[in-house]
Amino acid sequence: MTKPIELHYWPTPNGWKISIALEEMGLPYEMIPVNIGTGEQFKPEFLAISPNNRMPAIVDPDGPDGQPISVFESGAILQYLGRKSGLFYGESERDRVNIDQWVMWQMGGLGPMAGQTHHFRQYAGAIIADQRQLAYGAIRYTNETHRLYGVLEKQLAGKDFVCGQLSIADFAIWPWVVPWKNQGIQIEEFPNIKAWFERLNGREAVQKGFKLGAELRSSGLQASGKAAEEARKVLFGQRAR
């Protein structure tokens, strides 16, 4: 029997992308927690599969030609799983190009900008003493995140899913819309996004992937007191190791 895919994971938007995809594709997997709040992403054994010291990463024992393969970067993992399963990655090269560009849009745009928005709106106040600097960062990234929501709103006009049919692009983008309130977004301003979000939210596999490891969020930045302070030092004071 083929061994399950190892999912090295923590319950964050980037982690949810892969757990949702695995659930939707019906691929067997086992979750291996990587506590990013305590620095487990810097351990040598994890760096061997994810040299950018970021989760998620996967190890597929049944990779190309039946040999094991490890993959890091969530967008690359989604593309790999789409090719492996033959699901949610279009039926033609034209389909795949369209899907890829929206996966890259999330990887290069929505994810990083929303991530910075979260940082300045939720966490930076405990680190940055200069309120002008804090306000500038919050306004700058909130505005850019709002602009990106506008791009997605237009793309979803007349569509149930980002690329027409359900695809890995939806799995990439949906988790970064989950925390829209923390991004300073009024979801009612984007009715197409709201309808799409609820459409995916109602899928059993999406919910199962989203809830994977939910109990782990009681540690790290979601903790309180000293634990949260230590997590901030790890996550926001990182240097090359």
C-alpha cells in the first residue's frame, strides 16, 4: 500500500491551502505539525525539505517514477498535487495557464499584502513604538489589500469560481479571504467575493481542511501572555540561521 503524503503544516492560510486541496482531491495524507511560534521551522530536518524555513511543505513517498519527492512553497505544492491527482487543474494547457496566473496572483499579491496588513493591524503595535510608522504601515497595506479584493471581485463577475470551474486557484485564494475582518475589509462591498466565499465555505472538504489542527492555534500568536510574546520574537525577529 502506498504511504500517505506527509503534510508539514501549521493552521494558517498557507497551510490551509494544502490541507483543503488534499481533502478535495481525496489524497491520503498525514499531518506533521510545524510549530512556527516556537521555531520548529528552523530545525535541520525541516530545512532539508523546506530550505526557505517556511511551512507548508510535503513529502510524497510516491513521487515521479515512484520515487519520493519533497515540495516546498504552497503554490508549487498545489500545482504538483493538481498534476498528481489530475483534479482541479483544468483540462487543457489554456486552462492551466489561466489557473496558474491566479495562483501566482495570490502568491505574489494577495498573500503577501494581506499578511502585511495582518502584521500592522494586529501585531506590530506590540513591537513598534512610533505610532506614525505603525499607522503608515497599516494604511498602506490595508489599501493595497482592498485594491486586490477589487481585482478579485471583477474576476468573479458571472463566475461560481475564480477560473470558472473549481480549481487550485480557489484553494490558494480562499484561505486568505477567511480573515477579511482582520484586514479591514467590509465583505459586503464585494458581493461576488462574498457569494464565492460562502460557496466554498459550504463544501465539506473545505471545512475539513480548514479545521485541520485547529487545536494547535492555542499556541503561538493565538496564545496569550508570555507564549505570544515569545512567538512574536520568533516570527518577527527572524534572521538567517
